[in-house]
Amino acid sequence: MQDQPGGHTGFGSRIAGAPISWGVCEVPGWGHQLAPDRVLTEMRSLGLGATEFGPDGFLADDPEAKARQLESYGLTAVGGFLPIVLHDPSHDPLPEADRFIDSCLAAGAQVMVLAASTGIDGYDDRPALDELGWKTVVNSLDRIADHAQECGVTAALHPHVGTLIETGDEVDRLMRESRVGLCLDTGHLAVGGSDPVAVSATYADRVTHVHLKDVDMALAGRVMSGDLAFGAAVKAGMFRPLGVGDVDVAALVSTLDAAGYSGWYVLEQDVMLDLAPEGAGPVANVRISLDYLSGVLG
């Protein structure tokens, strides 16, 4: 296994942070948004050496300035999450993806994590995708993935609740019909009705990036049944620190590493904050996840 940039040697160099674990999210009205200084300082206090970018506006807009900002905290970027409209035949997503690739290249990041955005703010609802829309998504992803690869960046599709690729059947079809890599997010797969461990075994050769969070499956079941909106479930604590919920994260990591996965494991526990936290705040849960994952990786 080669060491990834931005971390310590060995397994620790494969663990990265993500601003969403501090409640920083692209969804309007998501909740209290912590300042970059607090988030990045706390990442470094945990010993993390790398992070995803976070949503637009969290870091500096200019790619070079963004890289310098992270460097000033002793952090490098692994890439980031880009919700993007892929299903509209009249919309070309490549210019938007290209701007994101520029940020990755400036910061030395390797991964562009795409989600098939509905074009609607938030993740509480999604329209049905017709056959033309589906084919457009596949073609858009393949164009972006090929272009990114030419630039030295890996594109991965993130199945995500409230996007057009969410359920197990949709993941299976995408893996059959597209060349794009898979960002395996344990939480969103579980809430979308998939078994993350089974997905990791079936598509280990397609996994190019991993988001790790644990899940309270009782709350997830209410989202799946339509009894509870996704945002409300997140606010209620549906996503848990690693080792505290119902996903067998250790089995998933073991499955991927046995199959030769050598990419990033991103600690990405979606949370929603009402107010600026008193006391330790979100960093306490990130520490729990980091300790758990460090133990799993050995």
C-alpha cells in the first residue's frame, strides 16, 4: 500500500475528515454553520492530515487560495462532494465539473465525488427518473469520468438519499451501464435500502472512494417508509459515530482491503446543528469514529 499525501505514514494516512461531520452542508437552512477556522483547527487537533473541501463558500473560491488555506492548517485535500445535474439533456454538466477539477488539481486532490442532483434544494424528496433521464445520467457520468481521468482526477458517483441514484437497484444498474467509479457511503447506502457490506463485496473493484458513517437503522427505516423526512432524521441523530450504530463497518473495511482497496476512508457523519455548540461539540463524535477506524485498520 502506498502512503496517501496529507497524513501520517501507514494506515493513518488513509483517513480523512469532512466538514459535514461538523454540520457544514450545502443545503440551504441545514442548520448552524461553523466557521472554517474552528473546523480545520479541530481536524488538525485530532491528528487528521487531509479533508474533503466541503460545500461552496466554506473554503476560498479560488483554487490556489483554497490550497493555501488548507496548507495553513497543515491539511491537504483529498477532493470533495459535487452535487450536479446530470439528467437534463439540455444541460451540459462538464463546465461545472471542470471547475471542480481545477480545484482538485490546485490542491493536489485526487477524487471528485459526484451526486446525481435532482436540481431541487435538499434531500427530502426526489422526482422519478424516466428512461431518457437515466441514459443522460449515464452518458454524463461517463463523459465526466473520462475527462477527469485525462486530467489526473478520479470521478466517483455517490449514491445519496434524495438524489437520482439512491436505491440498491439504481446502484446495480449504474454499475452495469456506466464506467464511473463508486463512492461507497455506508450511511446513504443503508438509508437507500442497501446492505453496505454486501455492496462492498459485490463492487469492490469499482470502489474508488469511501465515506464512513454508522446508522441508527430504526430511524433509517422510518425514512425508507416515508414516515420521516431525511433532514429530520439527520437532525434526530440517524447517523452515528463509527461503532455506535447498526452497520458492520469493520466487516466492510475488511472486505474492501482484502480486495485491494487502497484509497481514502473519509469520516463523514452527517450532522445538523441548531446553534453553535457548547463544549466540545461535533469533534467529540469524530474522535470516536477516528479511534474506532484506527483500531479496525490496525
